[in-house]
Amino acid sequence: MTGKSDGGIAIARKIFTDTWVFDELQYAHRDDYHLFLFQEEGRTEMKIDFQGYCLESGSIICIHPDQVHHLGPFFAGKVSFLLIDKENLLPEQLNLLEDIRPIKPLHLDDQSCALIADTVTLCLRLHEQTEKKMYHTLVKESCNLLVGLFISQYLAGTTSYDKLSRPEQITKAFRTILDQYFVSAKRPADYAQKLNISTPYLYECVKNATGFSVSYHIEQRVILEAKRLLYYSDRSVKQIAAELGFNDYPYFTRLFAKVTGMTALAFRKKNRD
């Protein structure tokens, strides 16, 4: 965000009259901020964590700082961007963003599109008025309002925590702590202990709620991080295995091949080429 933001916040609206590809965005990378996109008109193609998406007219998406992604091409249309680091986000917003992972493109109704477009316009106007007293506070608060609107759209399609069944609450809690401990905790029993429940009960809850076992979710989270590091860094496979908490390097290579259907080096070569 160097040179593009004011104190960790940048907002822009771009109109494309033709197909555009930006060199700095077309290569997969990680950012140190949250990126919110609102496709007002047209469409944009992108990849996030090795999954392809198309952001159609009237859609939104959020990309987290740890996600490997690239954007483009941008087809004729209008796109609004908000870049904001975690220091400028409200704690409640950060917690909610973590709760609704993974985030996919979400299509909005006309009324919601109009509300978000008006809020983007407000943020842009405040962002330009650098001479105003309390300038950064005004920009920060207006952009948090915009983030809140994004989050509210995603939450509209979810069930509130207090209305979830006990197994669904446990599964939600498991997914939250999985993101925190997947490097150091590899066994289902580790997570059952952190949640103060038995391992069989954790297995039953997660299996019933998701259709997959606890071990499956642990493996998927570890391998996702391995994919990110293989693509984004130049660390050796052995270094990545150690960074992800595997003392047994051959076991890591077998696990990666089992989950992805290819070796770690083959994955790196395929995706970088």
C-alpha cells in the first residue's frame, strides 16, 4: 500500500472501457491488508487460493491478507476497491470476517448495490478532503461503515450463533481454532481438548455438520498453507514441512501427494508455469 494509502486505508473506483490487465495484480501474491471489491458493472476474473472466480456485475468479495491471489483481467465495467489494514478495522469487524471464511463472490439485490455504491461515493469524497480536521478519523469511520455493509450481506445468508444447534456451534468453534493451531496441533484429540469435549463427540459433530471428518479438515488446512508457501515463497519443500510443524519430512510429502494428487514440487512447477 506504500504510496497508495493514507494511514493504511486506500479507496478507489475504476471505470474500464475495455479489457485491462495490471502487471502488479496479474501475478499471484499476498497483501498485508484486507481487500474489498465491489463490481458495480462488468466483470472481473480472479484466482484466490488456487480457485478461479468471476466477479459479475452487482457482486462483492473480500480477500484476506493471508490469501494468495491474483486479479484480472478486468473487463469493461466499473469496480470499486477498498484496501484497509487490520489496525484500521474495528475489532468486531475483524472477528466477523474470520467467522465467515472462506468468502466467495456474493451477488446483491438492486437495493443493496445502490446502498454500497452510495457508501463508496461517500468514502471517496471524504478520502479526497485531506484538509479537513479529523480527516483520518472520518475516512476510517466511513470505510468501516462500508466494511460493515459487506459483512452484513454475507451474514444475511447465515444462521446466528445462538440459533445453531450444539453440534453446529462446536463445528464453528473447531474451524475457528483450527486456523489458529493447525501448525502445532495435528490430532483431533488436540482440538477436542481445547474445546473441552471428548474426541468422539467432536468427530460426531464435525462429521454430521460438514460431511467430513476432523482429520480431513486438519489435513486440508495444512495443505492449503503448504500450497500458499510453495507458490508464494522460494522455501524448499523440506523447509516448508518444518515451518508447518512436520518433523517427519517423508510423511509430509506423502500427505501432500495424497491430498493433492501430485508431489509438492510438481504443484509448484505447475502453478508457477
